[in-house]
Amino acid sequence: MKALVKAKAEPGLWLMDVPEPEAGPGEVLIKVLRTGICGTDLHIREYDGWARQAVRTPLVLGHEFVGEVVEVAPDVAAAGTVAPGDLVSGEGHLVCGTCRNCRAGRRHLCRSTVGLGVVRDGAFAEYVSLPASNVWVHKTKLDLDVAAIFDPFGNAVHTALSFPLVNEDVLITGAGPIGIMAAAVARHAGARNVVITDVSPYRLELAEKVGVSLALDVRGSKTAIEDGQRRLGMREGFDVGLEMSGRPEALRGMLANMTHGGSIAMLGLPSEEFSIDFARLVTSMITLKGIYGREMFETWYAMSVLLEGGLDLSPVITGRYSYRDFDTAFDDAAGGRCGKVILDWTA
Ligand SMILES: NC(=O)c1ccc[n+]([C@@H]2O[C@H](COP(=O)([O-])OP(=O)(O)OC[C@H]3O[C@@H](n4cnc5c(N)ncnc54)[C@H](O)[C@@H]3O)[C@@H](O)[C@H]2O)c1
Ligand SMILES: [Zn+2]
Ligand SMILES: [Zn+2]
């Protein structure tokens, strides 16, 4: 089968013929239909410092996908939870099942997660195998491009629903695909004001399409968020913050604009350590919560229900390519003038 492989320990990706994976005990084999390109995949193509220590070659990339189940192991067939013909996406964090958190059902807090497309061969291929316990069956009809990005959509939902949003004023820093999806979720979930910031006019324009109250360009301005509050008639700061840029200055700006007792959920992954005004955090009694991955499978349930309830993610998908044009697609995704970029494995 065709697969996108990190074949050598150097920058680049290679479209190659590799053996089809097999559905081992407890596993299913999935024919991949569409996949989403993620920041992680860009790091692996570029082969930066993180990728050098995280990836062993050869590796098939990819963890954001939708596909059709073509085969299930006998024990999976007996359990009857997933069957050939099912349309599925997959949770890309494979958990150990034996640590304290796994045994307590808090699988998203497993201390020995294995990443699909980072450690185990991934979904940028015509077929991928996955434990049946990692599979999410789509029970209602939905757009295949949207189904392909359930993984990052899950990051957005997990973060956005970390704290109650109804009637609250929400600040989102970073209008990347995940920040924009979080804005759509916050709107849908009943937030009062949803303000998003970025340094890219293209992305701020994209964010406006999901109905934010304000999309603020914070380039070269220390007071943009404060000015935004004033324009909206806000007086006491934001109740909920969703950090989705991984940038120190974004978290600092957020902290300065929170109400006392406010809550921040932080998904953005900083590339290095940095300082913040901890005195402000302490004296304003702000809660800061780190967010990783998706809750298995409560977040997945919420995602399906949000879409059934009419949440529209279509504005966030801006690029569609055949897998054969992967290099152009990756350049598009790396260029930043984009939302989510999709690879079609059937075209
Ligand atoms: N914790 C997790 O499980 C997890 C999972 C996926 C992604 N992430 C992280 O979440 C973040 C969002 O993911 P994404 O795919 O949307 O990333 P992205 O890189 O596409 O988006 C980040 C956005 O932040 C903007 N930005 C840069 N400086 C800013 C500033 N000072 N203020 C506001 N915005 C600024 C960028 O222009 C960009 O649009 C990234 O940091 C990513 O690494 C974490
Ligand atoms: Zn991803
Ligand atoms: Zn575990």
C-alpha cells in the first residue's frame, strides 16, 4: 500500500510502498479515506529538535483520520462494538490500561501513552490498524472532512468545555484551527462574548466566520485586549481563558485581562520554559489548568453531539489535496495562510 513515511533521519517525507498493517488481537483494520495535517506532522517533516528525539525511522505519519473498517480481529467481532463497514475516526493516544489512571477510567491521564503516527505507524496510508478500544464509530452521517479532524476538534472541545461557559465572557489566544474550533464551540455552548486574538490577519478573518464577538490583532499592541473589553462594554475582565497559541506573551496578556476568580485552560504547547506574573495569578485566585489530548471518550461523545446539534466547522477547512500532492499540502499547512488542510486517500 501507499504510505507517507519518515524514511530517513533528515528533513523530508517519502511516499512509499509499504506492507499493509494487520489487525492483531483486539484490533481493527481501517481503510483510510481522509486525513488532517497537524503541527506534529509538520515538525516531523521538518525534523526539528523535538522530532529528532521523539521519532524513530522508518515511521508512517498521521493521527487525524476518518476511514472505513474493513476487518476486525475475532475477539473484536465477538465483542460486537465495531464491525466492517463502520465509518470511524481514531483516538491517537494508545494507553497502557494498567496504570492507576487507566484502571480508574481516566485514560486521558495515562502516564505511558503511545502516539499514533509518532511512535506507532500512523494513518497517512491507505490502511491503518488500531486497537478497537481507540476507535470512535460515527453513528450519524457527517462530512468526511469534518470527520477527518475529530482529533484536533477534540482538543478544542476538551479545552473549551473545561470550565462552564454559559453567559461567560471568553478570551481565546491563538486563532489557529484549534482556537477557531474552540471559538465555535464556545459560541454554540452559550458564552456571552467570545474574543479571539492572533497575529495573523488571515486567521483572524477566518475566526470571524464562526461568529466571534471580536477578532483582535495583537501585533505591536499591549492594550488590544483591554481596548476590546471596553468596546464590548466589559468592565471586570474575562471569566474563562483558552490559551491556544503556546506563546508566552499570549498567556501573559490573557492573565492581565482575566477577572478575579477566572479560569484558564491551556492547550497551547510552549517550546520552552517562560515566566508569568504569578503574584497576579495568586492574588486574583486564577485557576490555570493544562489540557492534553481528549477525554476518552467523553470528549468524543461531546463532539458527535455538538455536530448533531448544528455546530458548523466547515469554515475551518481551507485546503483539500490528493495524498499524491502531499508536499504542496504540507507547504500550505506550514505557510500559516490556512485553516485545516486535508489529504484525500481515495483520489
Ligand atoms: N495539549 C495538547 O494536547 C495539544 C494538542 C494539539 C495542539 N496543541 C497545541 O495547541 C496550539 C494550537 O494548535 P493549532 O494547531 O491551532 O496551532 P497553530 O500553530 O496553527 O495556531 C497557533 C496560532 O497562534 C497564533 N499566535 C502566535 N503568537 C500569538 C500571540 N502572541 N497571541 C495570539 N496568537 C498568537 C499563530 O499566529 C497561530 O495562528 C499549538 O500550540 C499546539 O502545539 C496542543
Ligand atoms: Zn493532530
Ligand atoms: Zn495507563
